[in-house]
Amino acid sequence: MIKSAALTGNPNCGKTTIFNALTGSSQYVGNWPGVTVEKKTGKIKSKNVSIDVTDLPGIYSINSYSMEEKISEEYIRNENPDVIINVLDATAIERSFFLTLQLIETGKPLIAALNMMDVIEKEGTIIDLEGMTNELGICIVPISARINKGISELVDNLSNFKELERSPGFNDYIQQINEFKLKGDMSEDKISSFRYSYIKKLISQYVILGEMRSDTTKKIDKVFTNKYVGIPVFLTIMWAIYYISINVVGEMSADIFERMLGSFSNSLGNLLVMIGANEHIISLIIDGVVRGVGAVLLFLPQIMVLFFFISILEDSGYMARVSFILDRVFRRIGLTGKSFIPMFVGSGCSVPGIMAARTLDSEKERKLTIILTPFVSCGAKMPIYIMFAAAFFPKHTHWIIMTMYAIGGIAIIFSGLLFKKIVFKGHKEIFLLELPDYRTPIIRNVMRQVFNRSKTFVTKAGTIIFAGSVLIWFLQGFTPGFRLTDLPSESMLSSIGAFIAPVFRPLGFADWKTSVAFLTGFVAKEMVVATLAVLNGISESGGFELLDSIRATFTPISALSFMVFVALASPCISALAAAKRELNSWKWMVFSVLYQTGLAYIMSMLVYNIGSLFLR
Amino acid sequence: MNRLSDLKPGEKGVIKSIDIDGAIKIRMTQLGITEGETVQVEKYAPLGDPIEISIRGYSLCFRKTEAERIILV
């Protein structure tokens, strides 16, 4: 009886889609090679079987090349799952069989799942599965994971797993290749060629290729990777995403939500007065919790729409094209187009962005990408930008936000050039990337991504931001001698803020509240908004007048300077932890924080001082 | 000498040898770029580089520096 199974196969062949279907999980899927960078485990929950399934990062072969491949290889070699489920992409069947042969050569128990059957059936391709099964001595289950077809047959075959006989012809092949390996006088690429020549024979014997290969991908690419419009189209897509999610949705949602929050806060206040709650408790709940958490949740609609577009792009196959288009640009800074993907994922959250750097092919590209990815503003910084932009530049919020991305981009280019010259001299990077066919994004996948990401955002608001808001409220309500005070300027928090404030004077925001907001942003970037909301809301009478108080504390130039500082300075603590883990070095992590914060300081000082020259 | 990088989009050729060393050559052969295989150039990126090819029924892209070292029959 099979107790454990591991999913393995080429990148982007649908392993995680199958994993989700088998185990009822909702792991991250996308349409580019290298979405899964860590192994994930789950349990098959159907009928009377109980099998632990491990989803592994995609590999093209069993000699590991990039880091996420090492994870798979080590798992296959050392963990000895009862059976390996080898997922094959039927649309790239020759290449898929390369790994299958390698897996069979290891002698481990194997079952093959031939995925994307729906696609090749439309093309008119016919595969003699029985013939292939008899030839290779492995069970081959046809499936179409995206439309949930063949999954239960796969489970049946897993629970009744037994090893089959190989054909004499295939036995000869195995013997020959083992001899080559044993003698060791044949180079790795010659052995690969030998495998492919066997695959050619296999395919010619059992597969009749259809003539009706869809040319949709080629047609779409005529526009998206066109010589003249390819790059303008890319920029337009990015612009449209931010325009729609920030401006259009913002205009629709902000007013309604602010009013809802205002009236919620009022009625909750009245209710608390009615039940005779202590005035400090009322203040804690209304001025601390509701204000802090509410200020962050206000931005949920915009963030959700932004996540929606990001997920659509990820599911469509466009991401790999952007890597293709932009490789030339990334090359200048010593990276390849592949680094675009970690950076784009980083626009949602730096943590998965930093982890996505595992797919890169060299240590240097990985390090550099990990250091540079936090320069791409994450979703949690969005509320800060929207808040400041709405306060000072209400007509142009999306332009301000795009400017913040552009500043991040400039920081990436500048730093890349600098590091290329100084730290990583004379390294030649490798760019080798599969371009998957475009697919219509499946709405179920997209919504699952939106839901998972929004859930993180809301959970954070309910936990870290909640606790942080309470702490901020507490610290601004007591003096350093733990005496209650109504004057925030006497409070503990103001002493802390006033202590650091001089550091920020050259940047134009020496106010103690702003300094505190920056510090709390280290815990989570949303805390910046929550902190300013709690601190600035104090003297106001009910309602939600955050924007007014921000206008009173900042000037347009110091607001810009603050935004630039937030955009570039040290990411939050979870991103730092991820960077430490992925760089596997304290030294590099500390270097990267100091570098990021130092660059932020200089850029922000430049913005403030140059800006002040023009606006005076 | 006929190189992969000499082909225009849409043109096909048969690989004669791969004049590259080290890890990238091993990687390329594992991905199916082997001697005797037919390869078609699909397109060049908007900035002229990298190059997209189709081989063994799928699409792959790499840089021109590599394409220049793939010799065709």
C-alpha cells in the first residue's frame, strides 16, 4: 500500500494544479516556469486512501542546476517516497520524457501523469498510451488538471500501484546507459543526446502529431513581443493596472468606506458610552483600534483589485514574455530577464518575491536580485502612497504611485550598475527560459490568489496592526513616568520620536510623529498609516479626518520626500527574515539593509532639497 | 559557416554542433538542443536580443551570444 508520493516534472507542467486537485489545497499556481520554489505537502482526501503528497519545484533534469531544483533532486534521492508521480506536459512531450527516462534510470517506483491532454486532443494528436506503458513498464495516466479531468483515475492508479514489466528493447536502453555512466568516458551532453535519440524513436512509434496546433500564442505574441509596440504595450498594461486599481476603484470606494468607518466609529462610541464604559477604554477602542486598523482596511478594495490584475497576468503566460522583452535591459545591470519575475511578485509582497529569486541560475544573480527586489514597492506600501497622494495630489494619485515605482526602478538600475562594477566583477550570466503558451486565466485560480493575498492583508490588520495600534495609543497616552496625559507632546512616544527626529531633519520631516511612523513601518509597512492615523486623529472630533491632519503636518515636498524614503528604505522585518534565509548570511543581509536605507536617505534628501529650491 | 543567429524569423535549420562549454551546454542539451535536431527561429526580442526558437514542439529563448555558437548544417 502506497503511503507517500512526490510530484515531480518539468517547470510549468501543472504539478501544483494537480497537487491542489489531489489534496484540496490552494497553493500558488501561475503560468511561468518556476512558480513553486519550495516543497509543499498535503494529503489525498478521497475514498479510502490516505497518501501524503509532496509537491516539488519543477526540474528539467536530475542534475540540479538552480537552487529550487536542488530541493527536488535531494528529495527524490534521499527521502524515498513510496512512489514518484512524474507529471508530463503532453504539449512538450519529447522534452518531458527526458526527465522520465532519468527517473526510470534511478530505479525508483514511478507513475506517469500525462497532463494537458485536453490541449493536444484539440490539436488532433493521438498517443498510444497502452503501447507506451508496455514499452516503458510504467503506468501512464492521461489527465487534464486544469479542467479537473483524470484526477480520480490518478488516485485509483496510485492506490493500486504495482510495478510493471519493461519491454526487452527498453531494457537494452537502460543497460546501455548504465554502462555509459559506469565507464564515465562519455560526456554529460553525449548521454543527453543518447536519451533524446531514444525518445525520438519512442515518439515516432507511439505518437501521431496533430496538424491543428493552435496559433493563438503566435498571434498574441505578434503584438506583445512586437518590435515596435512590445515595450509600449508592456508600459501601457502596467499603467492601466495602477490607474484602474488605484484611481478608479479608489474614487469609488474611498468615500463610501470612509463614511462607513466614520459612522461605525461614531455608533460604536455611542454604544460604549451607553453601556457606561470607562473613558480610557473608549479612547483605546475608538482612537486606537478603530482608527489604526480602520485606516489600513480602508485600502482593501484597491489592494484587492491590484491583486486581481497581478494574478491574471501571472496566470496568463505574459510574465515569461516580459522576461524575454526586458532581458536586454536587465543585462546592463548584470542580471537577466528572469529577475523580472521575483521583482514583479515583489510588487505584491517582498517575501515571496525574495523567495522567487531561487529560480535564477547563478549565485550572483540570486544575491543581487534579493538585494534589489525590496526596491519594488510592495502592496503594503500602497496605502501610504495613496494616503499621501490623495492628501496632496488628489487628481494624480496613480501618477504619483507610478513615480514611486519609477524611483524604485531607478534605484535598481543605479545599484545594479554599481554592484556590477564593484562587487560582482567579470561574471557571465546565463539566460535560458521556456516561453509557455498563453492560457486564458482560470477565474477560480485568480480568485483563489486574490483571496489568499487579501486574507494575509486582513489578517495582518487584525493582528499586527491591531496590536501595534494599541501599543501606539498606549505610548502616546502615558508620560515616560507612566502618568496618564492628554497632551501627546508629553508622552513617552513623543520622547522616543523626538529622539530620532533630528536624523530625519535633512529629509524635511522632523516631526516626532513621522519619525515614530517610520519606526513602526519596520514591523509592517501598513503600520505607517495606522500610526499616523492614531497619532493625528487625537485632537480631531470624531469622523475620519486623517487627510486634513496630514496636510497640516507635511508640505507637498516633504510628503514626496517621505514617500521616496518609504519606497527605498529597509523593508519590513518579515522581508528581512526572508532575505537572511535566502542569502544564508547575516553579513549580506545587514549589508543589504544598510545599503537600502542609506540610498533611501540620500535620494529622499535630494528630492527634498532640490524640490524646495523649485517650490520656494 | 551557418549559425543559428544568421537565421531570420520563420527560418529553419538543422543543428550540426554546439560550440559552447560548461554548464550551459549541458543544460541546453537536456532541454533538447542536440545535434541533428531541427530548430526554427520564431523571433527576436524588441531590443534585438534575446532570440526565441522552437524546438521539439516548444518555445525556448536565450541570448544571441549562445545562438552565435550553435552551428547549423
